[in-house]
Amino acid sequence: MRLFEAFAERIKGINAIPVTPFDEEGRIDYQAFAAVLDHLIESGMETIYPCGNTGEFYSLTISEANEIISFAVRRIAGRAKVVAGVGYDAQTAASMAVHAELAGADGVMVHQPVNPFMLDRGLAAYYQRVARSTGLPLVLYVRSEQATAETLREAAAEPNIVAVKYAVNHLPSFAKAVRLIGDELVWICGTAELWAPFFFAAGAVGFTSGMVNVDTVRPLRMLEALRAGRFGEAMLIWDEVRPFEELREASRSGNNVSVVKEAMAQLGRCSGKVRPPIAELLPEEKEQVRRILVGWGLLQREKGGEGS
């Protein structure tokens, strides 16, 4: 990991996952995307992951994903690290990693393969195939307990695999992996602010965030508190963000992107459109989002509304 020490240090913090804005016809809105990227950088985000899950990676064609990565690199222009999301089958993921490197990305995040049949040794081979296709540092995105501590240790033998974005909310499994592998890898909580304090207690040194598309103040305050070991303070911030993150987790996390985009739409930052199989929020859920934004002071309370 020493070869990628500067990259490893940068991801020890908030790993920002930008949305992919769509216009009313469902096409990628690059003007809105540019504004999203600029907002993240101006708000202090140092590492940005185009084509992450909050970016609706699996709703994009491969050519769209590659273009988003190229666009993000050009727009960010060195103002932050760009970590490109890649995935699908091993050959496609490797090809996308090559594209990301040629485009000028700083790193690659490897989505866990979507396959109904998977063995631990096969998963290790998948990670190895992608790692050997590029000279960029890799972040492995773990979403299944089939990615065992032993599998991750085997994958970590590849010199450019430097980090794990762990998105399985089973802390004993995460702690086992951290204790088995140690600081050979950078450990990132992959399930954002709702789980970050608990993952930090078990060894994480960073967390992902889709919320930063809406609000960066609370995530940055949480990071500062966690780094300083002020867990009581971190949990007070956790209380503030919990309604938003719980709404994202609703319907088995089916609302994950929809809640973020709805909040952005209410703030005038993008259309709020999503692609199937993701769906827009129900009216009562949109109202919940509005109340959260009002409570955070990001949206004005309507005249004559509740509490006035």
C-alpha cells in the first residue's frame, strides 16, 4: 500500500458518492452533474466516486458509465481525487478500469459482482482480474458476507488493492476482517452516516456518503467527532441524520437514491428523476423529506404550515 500512500490517506475520511442527474426524458443531465461535482468540491469533499450506487451505476449503460467517468475527471480537474466505479462481469469491469485509467481517474472502486452463483475463491479471482488490468489503486466494494475476511486477505495480496468499502451491516464480520488483515487495507464504512459511528468503533477510518449531495455540514461534523474519538458528539449528529438515512433504507434500501434525489429536487439542484427499477417517492415520503430539510434549516417552512 506504500506505493499508493497519498491515495490511501485521502480516502480516510468522507468518500462522496455523487448522484447522476437525469432530465425529464431520462437522459443524463451533464449541466446538472457539473453543478453537483462543483458543489461537493466547494463544500470540502476531497474524494469523489462517479458511478457509485447513489450514482445509479446499474441503471447506466457501460458507454454512459464510461462517459460519466471521463466527464467527472475533466470537470474535477485535480480539485479532488476521482475514484471510478466499475463492475458487471470480470472482463467488463477490467475494461472499464482501463478506461478510467486512460481518462485520468485517480483510483477505481470495484462493485461486487451481481451474480446468483458465487464462491469465495471465485470472488477473489474476480478482484484479482480487475486489479491486474490497471495500475490504479483499487477500492473493493463489499456487499455480501460471501466476501469473507479470508477472501479479502487473499485479494489484498494484489499490490494495488488498497481499501475495502464494507457495506454489510454485520459488525462482527467487519471486525474479524479488520483484525485479520489490519492496516494492510484502508477500511471504509460503506453504509454511510447511519452506521459510521459503529464501524469506526470496529476499525473503520472513513465512510461513504450520498447525503453530501444534499448536506455536507453534518457529515463533516460527524467525521471530525469520530476522528477525535468524541463518540457522544458523533451520536448527537447521528440523531440529526437518522430520519433521512432511515428513509433511504426503507423498502430494503429501495429508497436509497430516490430520497437523495427528491431532497435535491426540493432544493432546486436536479430534476429528481430516477430510472427503473428505482422509482420516485410516494407523496407522503416526499413530505417526510420536506420536513427533514426544514428541520435542518435547508428549506424554509411554508407560510401557514405546521408550527407557524
